Amino acid sequence: MLKFEPISIEKQDLYNEYFKVTPEQSADYTFVNLFGLKDIYRLEWAFSEDLVWIRQCSPYKLYWAPVGDWNKYDFIKNSPCDISGESILRVPKTLALMWEEKNLMKTTELRDEWEYVYDMNELIELKGKKFHKKKNLFNQFIKNDYVYKNIDESIIPDILKFEEKWEKAEKETQNEEHDESIEAFDKDKIATHEIRAEADVMMIHSLLDNWNNIKGIKGGVLILDDQIVAYTIACASMRDTFVVHSERGDKDHRGSYQAINKLFLMHNQDVDYAYVNREQDTGDIGLRRAKMSYNPVHFIEKYKCYCLCVNS
């Protein structure tokens, strides 16, 4: 029987051994993401010989896809339904189709959970008509006397001050203006949207508070007049892909988002990666439009899988 326990720093090396052999890697399953979200979703994991099973206990008990070499695991003998009992969320397409072909589960596409993957060189160079507006905004920003720095422990207190200011400005904006993105949500999605927004804030604080203890975590800041105006948090734990987990910019400084996006990647070109994963849009129409505008080269498609024995 599997023994579930809270996500912990102490087992990150062991977990990463399973993650690195997972056939289709998703940003959801990087250790950085799991650790960042562990408190709001009360995430737990259970290690077996071949796989790591993951579940969230808040707001409901829900199972996520297992991590490890799916091709070597006998899902016929050890059905995923024996673990989840009903359904499994955030399942990458490769695994979802495997379960469907084995007649173990039926699948439903979760478009809101698809992760956007980009060509890293395209995001650095911003060449061509499709990036014209972003290149102009970047050029406007770099006319300033800015400084770029990689994140280290010494700069984290300043990031937390900026984050507090950013969160306050976001709340004021939401109170003053109608948020058009909410129109993209039906009544069942609004709660999820609110949870995701809260999760993003909690994730940032959790990662910054444990920066030196998390392997593979990276980040950068932009500084103007001795003040942080943008930062990004990412990780380098996938085989060929950077994952950008969080990104903030000061809206009073035009081009801050475009600048931190491009400059962070420019300062990390020494990592032999071809792609950048900028995660999902969660069904937010404004966020979807923004992510599509960066010209994704492909997606990490994800599904919800239902046990046939439950739904028959």
C-alpha cells in the first residue's frame, strides 16, 4: 500500500530521479512547482519502486498523474484506478492515451491546462512581424538606465518588497476596473481562478523563502533607480526546456514584462535548452491571448482521466 506524505525539500533529489525519466515532462510536475504549491493544495506524494504518485488534499482530495517511466510500469496489473478510485487530473497526453488504449480510463481534454512551449531563440531574438510590438516595448524599456541581476539570497528582501507593492496594485486595479478576463469563466471556473491567483502568490513566497535549498531554481530581476521593477522565477529541471513559473512587472514602466522575459533568457543561454515552457492559461481569455502572441511552437496537452469501472 502506498504511503502518502507531504512534499518535502529532503526528498527532492529522489523525486528528480523519477521526474527525469518521465516520458512526457510537464511544468506541473517539476519539483519547483510542487514545492511552491504544496501548502495551498496540501500536496502529498507516495514513492513506489517505479513511480511517484501525487495527490492534493485541498480543497478536495484529487489525484494527479504519476511521475516516472510509464513505459516500464504494468498499468494493467496495477490499475491507476486502484490508486485514485475515480479520476486523475493534469494527465499529459502521452499517458492519457496509453491508459485509454489499454481500456483503463476514458479521457476528457483539459484545454485550460495546456502548457505553452516556445522556441527559446525566438523569445531571445524577437525577430519578425509577429514579435514587432514586443520588440518595440523591449526597446522602449532598455532606453532606461537599467541593471539586470540573477536572483540570489541577497536580493530576495527587495523582491519581497516589490511583490507586496505589486499585489497591492493588482487588488486596487481589480477593485476599480472590470476584469474582462472573468468573462471567460463560467460559474464553475471562477473559484478555480481565484484559487490559482492565491496559489501564485503563495508559491512565490514559498520559493523565495527557500531559495538556497531548491535545486534547479533560477531567476532574474530588473532594477531602475535602485528599485526592482520586474522579476521572474524559473527552473531548469526538464530535459531540454526552461520553465517560467512566475513573472512580475511594474505596469508603470512600459516594456518591463517584455524586458524581463527576454533578458532572463539572454543571461541563461549557457544552459543547453531549446525551449521555454510558460505554463497554462487556466482558461483566462486575456492570458490566453497573451500567451498565443508569443508564438508557441507546441503544447503540453493535458487531460482528465476517468476510471471506466466508475463511469460504466
